Amino acid sequence: MDLGFTGRTVVVTGASSGVGLAATRMLLAEGARVAACARDGDRLDRALDGAEGELHTAGCDVLDEISVGEFVEQAAERFGGVDGVVNNAGRSLMAGIAETDAQQWRDELDLKLFSVLHVVRAALPWLRRSDAGAVVNVNAVLARQPESRLAATSAARAALLNLTKTLAADLAADAVRVNSVCLGLIDTGQWRRRYESSESTSDFAAWSAELAADRGIPLGRLGTADEVAYAIASLLSPRASYITGSSLDVGGGIARHV
């Protein structure tokens, strides 16, 4: 199925690895013009070396409002506008309440909220001009299903889910759709690093299957970045024109909420 991205421009943050990189590659393959950014511009360029399609890359700190504004403006000038945004910048803080200090709480909330607000505000004038303006915020199942060992991250994820719903309502009058993709355990660099540091005698497939069983994932495995990218592209697509304010779980059934 043609998802309708040909000739459209999409901004992707956190694009140098994992889900952001997979989304960038998939959108390019679907014919989109992609403006991709990451904190480490050199790493981003290496990751996308050889990528086919119309691509603009830049180093950009999503917590720096001026930097974000300049990046989005450059993308809009080069490609003639912005039709979509994928807010993917993020991280997880593995710590319980007792181990998380006040600054770490502030840092988690700043990253989860302002990495989205800065980009949406910068892109909004262009999204309003598009006939298919859309935003997808990459979130986590933690937003509805918190874990005590990820106390600050869980709370910040819940705040982002709430913010996404508010943005969807506020921007509906401008025909700009806003949705969430909520991830479970995805096979990205962080899990590969944890496997390598575990000194396990099993191969990664067996190790990750054991992890999936321990975490209660019904499908019995970790997800892939490409599986998440497909969900992102589907919600971003003009073909999803009547979907806004929604959240799509990509977690192999790990979510327990109704």
C-alpha cells in the first residue's frame, strides 16, 4: 500500500540509532523527504551514510529551543515546508524514587516534554499549511504502566501521554493530527549492550527470549526497531487522516491496561 509520503517532508528527532534511525530509513523508502537530527551530528551522518532519498541531516539539541528552530527552518527552506514530525528523542533513567534526586526528576521531565514542545512549536506554522499535518510522539508503555525501578521516567512518560492528548485537541482546528506510539521492550543498542555486559553464555536470541519471559511479554520476544517504524509511519500517513489523540502500543502484548 502507498502510504502517501511522496513529496512530503517529515522531521525526525533522535535519528542516529534505534527507532529514530529505522523510522528515517522507512520514511525515505516510502518517498518522503526527511530532515533528521540528533545531538551527535557526525554519528547521525555515519548511521545514514548511503541512505537513498531526499535527506537533510543536522546536529541538534532538542532541549535548545533556538537550535531546534534553526533546524526546522533549514528543513522547511530546503524542502519547501514540513508535513510531519516524529518526536523520538529520549532515554530511560533506571532508578527508584529513593535513588532519584531532584535534578534527575527535572531532567527527565524536561527531556520528555520540551523535546516535543520545542519541535512542535517550531514546525507548527508549516504543519498548519500542510494538507496532511501530523505529529507522532514516541512514548512507552510505562506511560500507563509505571515501574518502580523507572520512577522518574514512568512519571515523565505519563506526562508526555497527557501532553499528546492536549496537543491533539488544541491542534485539531488546524487539521494537525497528534498521536502516540507506546513501546515495550525493543531490540535496540541498549539491550545489546546489556547482553554484552551480562557475560551470559547464551546467544542474544536465547538471552532476549529469557528476558521476554521474565517481563511477561506474551509474544515471547523483543520487538524490532522496524516494527516500531511501521507503526510510526502508519499513524503519520495521510491515510490515517481520521486518527488523532490516539495511542498505539507496540509491545508484544506486555501492556496490562485496558
